[in-house]
Amino acid sequence: MVVEEHGEHGTVRASPYPVARTGVRRDPFCDLEATGPCVIEARSNFHAGPWIHFAIVNPARKAGRWPSRPDAGSVGSVPRVTALAPRPTLRLERKCWKAGERLVCGIDEVGRGAWAGPVTVAAVIPAPEHLRGVRDSKMLTPEQREVAAVSVRGWAVAIGIGHASHEECDTLGMTAAQRIAGQRALGQLAAQGYEPDRVILDGNHDYLQLGARCTTVIKGDATSLAVAAASVVAKVTRDRMMAEEAEHFPAFGFESNRGYPAPVHKAALAAWGPTTIHRRSWIFMDGLCWGGLAPAPGRLF
């Protein structure tokens, strides 16, 4: 008997795997003692966008309690399996609307872990219709983020963006700086006539101190469409600001690393010292010979 798998022919032979008496192995890869092997779409043919795949690894196989797969290309082999990360939806927002909370707002920040530049917070009041193509900003390429940001601006009921400068990050601390940036974003919404009844905040900490009005969601940018939209708007806005700063500080590569501790950034710090937009109270300054110097006024050029 001959079967076809991935365009190749081969004679069916006995399975090399132990088989339970029920005839089905308890294996997420679905190996059967049947005449035809289970065929699962491989990674290369299961593409739906960048950074959305992760391998399914069974702990028992990783620990070596089951035998390894036969060589690739044999009849009993199964391609590596991948699964999609969840896409953000309006499920949580709709629950809030059904509860009578008319204006729901998603909030996310970017720049918390950077060594230079501001921390930026975006607040987005979503429309009731689903918007495709928007995900957590970290899951998108820069080009996709730009496209998604345009889509969000055309879809959202209202958008507010707030920043806290590198000086405020130094003087107040990061949590207080995030709070100020978030309050400024909410202030922009208020200036447009929108006071959210419910704020969905990415993370597990209400740094805005909104109390009962706030719902914190861990990895909210991966599950809530309003929060994902806010993450895209915040990221695109801050990236553009850092690209403008790169013209003043060309050695630091801010147009690509956005002020985060990339190798080029670290090398420039060691060679040239901190710029006027670095957060000088942060611990990375302790290893620099420039740590005790006050920031120079103005810009490099």
C-alpha cells in the first residue's frame, strides 16, 4: 500500500511509537496507529504575519520520556507545529458597554525602559466596530505600525497623547512620570469633550490612580483592541520624536534604538557621554566616567 505525504510516496510501515490499547497516543501531535499519518500544516505554510508564531513543545518530549521523531521526510514524520498568538478584540470593551459604561478608553505607554527621551502614554476611545490589522505594537514591524496608526486615527472616537520629559522621569521617578503622561493624555480627551467611564490599563498596576474607574489587564495590548490601538499610537508617536532627536545626536542611533540600550547606544555613551535627553538618574550612569557631569544646555547642533 502506498500513501502520499507532502508530495512524496513511501510504503507504510509500522509506527515506531508506543501505542495505547485504545489505538491513540496521548500526544498533542496526533500520532495514530492508522495507515495514514496525521498531517499538520508546517511553519513555512502557516504564515499570517511576523512575530505571531510560537512553537508548541510538549514537556514530556522535552524531558526525553518519549522517543524522538523519525528523520524528516519519512512517512511517520510530522512537521513542526505552530500556533497563533491571540488577536485583540472588543470583548472586554463590549462587557463594559453592556454594563452601562458608555465611554471606554484603552491606555498604554511606551518608553518606560528607555535610557533617553520621554515616556509616552496614549489613550484611545474605540469605535463599536472591530478594526482589523491592529495588534500589540511589539508584534508589528515599523511599516505595519505606521499603517495601523493611520487606521486607528480613522477608526477611534477620540485619541489623547501625553508625554513626560526625560527631566520629569529623572525628577519624579518613572511611576509618577507615567502618571503625568497619562493625565495629559486624558486631559486631551477631556478637551475634546470625552470623560471615560471606564479605563482599561495595560499591566497590573494602576499608576494613574483612577481607583474604581480603572481595570488593569496584564498583556492588555494583546487582548483588548482599545489598548492595542493605544500601544500603536504611543509607539509611532514616540518613535517619530526619537527620530527627530537622532538628527541632533547622530552617534547614538536614536532613529533605530529609540533611546533603548542597544549596542550602538551603549558604545556612544561610553565614548561621548550622555546627551541632553538622557535620564541621568538612572543606574546605567553609574558605570560611566561622565556620571558626575551636569547636562549641557540646549542641543548638540
